[in-house]
Amino acid sequence: MPLIRILLTLGLPLLLGWAVLTVVLRGQFKTFPFAERVALAFGLGWGLNTVLMFDLALLSIPLTFNNIALTAIGLALGCSLISLYLKRSGQQRPVQVLTLASSPETLPTWLARSLSAIFLLVISLKTLFVFWSAFIKPVFDPDIIKCYALGAKTIFLNHTFLVTSPIGQKPLLPFLSQAWSVIGTGSFDDSLLALAHPFLFGAFLVIFYFTLRRYHAKLTALLAATLLATIPFLVFQAGTAYTDFLQAFYYSTATIYLYLFVRGQSESKDEARADLLIGLLLLGLTVLVKKSGLYYAAIDLTVLFGWCALNRKLFSWADLKTLLIGLLYFGLIVAPWLVYHQLATFHEYYGEAASVSFGSQLFRPESGTVLLGFFRGVFFEDNWHLLYLLFLAGLLWQARANKTRERRFLPLILALQFGALFILFRFTDLYQFILNETLLNRLLFHFTPLALYCSAAFLAILTEE
């Protein structure tokens, strides 16, 4: 019985995500590789399930397993009926089949196969370790116990979050995610609070690999996925109930699909539009994980709108329509939470920004301290191996190779992320933590996978040229 409940707890979000993607992407969804479809459906579905729980609680419907499950199944059936209607009415026009890059035979066959086997072995071992790490022990981290675990238990016992609890002004996705893990299994077991994390870790690797395969050879994508699977901080976070892994997963995957939209505009229109919708859906979930998701989404949308404005000649009416629909989906996900509580965060950020004299403080010695802390945290922390050195090498190679404007999308987002971090640590109360490695590492972690994704073109030199 416990195993069946665990399978239902994991399976219902998968079903919900699959049904939603089938309607949102229409016929284009079935052209994605099957493994990528499963990974996307589970990741998106797990997040949307928490949005569903949030809406049910606001409607004063108790957050019980039956209420959540029946609503999720009803939505999935509704999406399936809509998809069937669209198919039979002929509104699902033929779509382009998603193609993967060819794998040039630059290495001897035996060497390429041997390397692929080694990479797959390392990925498998790391994934097994994350599963073991997540389920072998109950939650013991003080920050999780006094906040997220306690909040999840409050929801579990009261069947709502609308009570006095440690949630405060924090976004609710992590609390509802952990609450669903114990509501679904029927008992409050501390070791199951991070139930979704190992599966999301596997989904992250699958998405990372298959999105890279669109433009790179199999060996390049496998090497990049292996490097992702071996990032020490990622492996640690995925095996705990901390919220930073969820933030890194949703933000990184959202940004990757937005990048694929930008890059695919001049190549495959159908594929690019599907990537845009996926990216905006995942970006909406990013806002619900941590307060930082607000400005993460603002950075991505600013760069996206800027790129669209500069390349408006590539845009057709269908592209604009897709963008507006995607923004509508984004708004439907984030608006209830923004109206309910997150407007206080806008006021908090505005208050901090308005109290700062940027010009008079920028050239004070404290700025040098922040930059030194960044330099140490980025290049001399064992949390990232030598990833950021690889990232710099990739940037230099791209500059020398004079790559297209689309390749600047991710580096620009990363530059804005570092700029936002500098402002936070230099001009707010976070300055006192600049020498605290933990806080800086957690914030860097949210977008570090994107630095590795940027480096894939440089890795291709080793495997394809």
C-alpha cells in the first residue's frame, strides 16, 4: 500500500503535466523525444500541482488527497478532451518533426562508445547517490526543520495554509511541494519531504541532454550532462529538502527553453514556438519557489523582449500570437500568488532600492570586498569544480569565432544575474554575508547550470572537431 501511494503521489503530477503540455503544444509535443516529454511533464506537472493546491486552499477546499487527486484527474481529463477535439476538428495543423544533430565520426568508434559508456555510468551512479541521499535519512537540517518541514506539517495537519504558520511571506511552492509528498503518501514521514527531488534531478539531466542534442553531437551532450550530474553543490541540494534545488531546476530549464526559442527562430518555427511556451510556463513556476524568482523572471523577460524588438523582422503574426499566449500562461500561474501575498515583496525591493545612493557608494572599499568575494566564490570554490573557468574559455572562444547574435542570449542573462547579485550584496543588508560562502553559493547555484550550458559549444571542440 505505501508503495502504491508513493506511485500515485508521483504519477498524478506526471499525468497533469502531460495533459497540459498536450493541449498547450498541441501536435508539437509528440515530436519531442519520449524521455524529454516524460521529464518535462513531470517537472511541469509537479509545479502545477502545487498551483492547484494553492487555488483549492483559497477556495476553502481542504487539501486532502482525494480533493487534490480528483481535481488533478479532472483537469487532466479536460485537457485530454480538448486535445481530442482539436485533433478531430482539424485545428492541429501538421508540425515539423524535431530533429537532433548528427554525430560526426571525429573519434574512433571504439573510443566514442567507450567514452559514452563511461559518461552514462557516471550519470547513473550520481543519480543513484542522489536517490540514496534523499531517502536514507529524515530531514535534519535546522533551516528546513524550523521553516519548510514545519510549514508542510502545518498544511498536512490543517489541510490548508491559511493558518498561523512559519510560511510568512515566503512563496508557497516549496511548502506545498513537501506537503503533497506527505499528503499523497498518507503519513508525515520526514524522509519523504524531498520525494520529488531525485526524480527532478533525473528530469533535469534528461532535459539538459536532449536540448543540447538539437545542436550538438551525442558525445558532446553526454559530456555536458555528466559535468552537470557531478556538480557537487547540485548533487547535495538534490538530496535534501532545501528550496534552492527547485529554484535552480525551474529557472535553468525555463531559460534553456527560452534560449532555444531565440536560436530556433531562424530555423524551425514550430519547434521554436513550442520552446517559447514551455519556457514561459516554467518561468512562471520559478516565481513561486523563492522571492528571488521575481527578479529572475524580470531578467529573462527583459532580455527576451529586447531580443524580440531587435529581431522583429523575423517575427510573424503567429510568433507574436504565441508570445502573447505564453505570457498569458505565465500570468495565470503567477498572478494569484502575486495578488495574494507577493506584492509585499515588490514593496520590500522598492524600499531597499530607493534607500540606496548608488553613485556615492559604488566606489567605496566595500565594492572591492564584494568583487573579491565573487571572485573567490566563483573560481575557488569546490562546489563548481572548474566549471566557471570552462565558461570563461567558452566565452573567449565564442568571441573569437564571431558567433551569431543568438549565442549572446545566455551570456547576457548571466551577466545581468551577476550584476543583480553585486547590487544585492553591495547595497542591501546581504553585504554582511559576502564572506559567508553558504549564501553566495546558494544564489550562484540557481543559474550555474546555465554557465555549463553556455560552455557546450566549447566542449564540442573536444568531441566534434
